[in-house]
Amino acid sequence: MSQLAHSEFGKLKTVFIKKASAAFINEEHINQHWESLNFLGKPDMNKALGEYDAFENILKEYGAEILYFPEDASVNMDSIYCRDAAIATSHGMIICNMGKEGRINEPAAQARVYAQQGIPVLGSIITPGTLEGGDLAWLDATTLAVGNTYRTNQAGMQQLKELLHPLGVQVITADMPHYKGPSDVFHLMSVLSPVDKNLAVVYSPLMPIVFRNLLIARGFELVEVPDQEFDSMGCNVLALAPRVCLMVKGNPITKSRLEAAGCKVIEYEGAEISVKGGGGPTCLTRPVMRS
């Protein structure tokens, strides 16, 4: 692995995903768990399978090598949002420690797969530290932004800093607001998606002022998501390559603003696999390597 792992916007080269069939299992499993996991609505299994196939095909079309997390009885529906349980670095994966109790087994499940694939592990976040991948975004190869949220705490961020310092990586913290409270899925990447070295999609009303100013000082142009497109995941944008953006269908203003900034925008239907579970295209993918 190399510093090509330290990017949110290089061309997607190798990526793990977990198919809806492996995470949602079947209608009975969905009926049993969706409410306790705080999904906004009950996913329709057949529609979810169709949405996921289309999503996966877009990743394949853009040349990504796709690796798969398998069905695992120790984890639940949230495991479809596979970004959250680990972080890719130039010296291997960092295994997270989840802030949401219903997801506590996901890091160990992913670690087993990395071992099977021969992918090295740099280290693990351990209790009392919590850290979730949705709170982390590379600004460049040596700068990682981390949200201080209900899912990622001070102890977790300190452990992360200790793991990354020897690699020459600076960790910048963003103290995030309460918003809807501990039960909500509110990560740093809920309000920030870097899509090129100097372009990021943001939802400014929920951004810390100091952090937003830092992005501007670092030369980022900000594509602002309007209020009416925040809940429909307008701010959750996956770069398949620099300024090649994948986003949930239903955010036309954000899409047009991205296009005005010189981006190509690809949309996918995500009502079942993204909106109901609060996880957009960045959440559905665990990139390992970009180029």
C-alpha cells in the first residue's frame, strides 16, 4: 500500500463493498432490525437489491477492482455502510471502534476479511476510544480531517494521531454540532465530501466555522448544498476520479452546482440502500487504493 490510500478523490482503484444481499439478508431480517437500528424507514428488499446492482455496476464501469465483505452473522444491516469500520493508510488498515452500539462487531468482521486477503493492519482503535470512518476525510496525502462527534471521541482521535504521526500525517479535528443528538447518523462526511484537490461539497450550516475557514485557506472551492437537499444526501458525494462524482438521485441543485464547477455527475437510485439508512455512496464503499 502507498500514499495513494490517502485520498478521497484520486481515481478509485481498489474498493471493498458489502452487497445489500449480504447486509440486509432477507425481508424477515429487515423486519426484525430496521427500527432498532434507527433506519428512517423499512427498506424494500427487492428494490434494495436492484438499487445495489446498479450502484455496483457504476463502480465496475469506472474501472474499480471490487472486493466484497461477505454475509456475517455477527453484524447487522448497517454493515452495508462499510466505510465506517476501518480506514485505509499507506501502511495498512486502521481498524475502528464503533460509536454506535448496534455496529460494535463490524470492525472485527472486516479485520477477518483483511487477514484473508493479505491486507496489512496498521493498528486498532480500542475502548475507551471510538472512531468511525464516516468522520474521516483526507484533505491531501498528509492531512486527515476528523470529526469530533457522538460516534468519534477524543480518546479515539488521540489513538488515531499516535498511529498516523509516524507516517507524517497531520490530523485536523473538526468539533461537530449536536444537531439531532446521539441517535442520529451525523458524521463529518455528512457535511463534507472532497471531490478534487481544491474542490469540496459542503453543507455550511452544520460546519464548524474554524474548519470551514481552514478549507478555504487551503484553497478549496466549496460547492454549497442547499437546505432542501441535505436530508436527501446531497452532501454525500463519492469521487470515482477527480471531479467525477457519484451521488444519490434527487439532488438537482447540488448536481447543477457540481457541473458548474466542472464535474461530471453520475446518479444512482438510493431510496432503499442510502436514504433510509442514512448512508450515501461514500458510506457504501471502503476505498483501499486510488491512483
